[in-house]
Amino acid sequence: MQRDSNRKIALERIEILFELAEKAEDKLADRYVYLARKIAMRFNLKLPKTLKQKFCHHCYIYFKPKRVTVRTSTKNKAVEYTCSECEKVTRYGYQRKKNK
């Protein structure tokens, strides 16, 4: 179907943009995140979890080591990403795997 193939191509382009953002300088990496989000919105796609964790959900900058502080919170059982630009905290929960 035409719609499915367009969505597949869009997802491939989003992944390419995030690969380019890893290698690019800060301003260009932010632009790649912006374009990837626009493509996802245009084709009504959800970004994969691995890609969602690579940018700030408040100011949309691409996370590189000098632009983010990452720490684990055992109280909340979450990994906390603190953006250096907007100082907002984004939390991604985690659970320990149960042994059978």
C-alpha cells in the first residue's frame, strides 16, 4: 500500500537524520532533530524509544555529552536527563528484570 511505503521511507529518513546529528556540530544537530520531528508529525509516526531519548523534549536540542547531565535516581527508579540549555529534567523509568 502507498501509505505504508511512505511511512517506511519516512522512518528511514528519520534514522538517517539522527545518525547525521551524532556527527554534526551542535547547531546543525539541532536542525536535524527539528527536521526529524517534522517528518514524524507529517506522516503521523511515533519515534522509536532509542531516538526519543536523544533530544530534549522541551527545547529540542540534540543531547551530546557536554549538553546533558545523565544520572540515575533510585528513589524514582528512573534515568534523569538534565538539559544544559533549558535546565529541564526528563525522566525515563526503568525496572529491574525479575529472575525466575
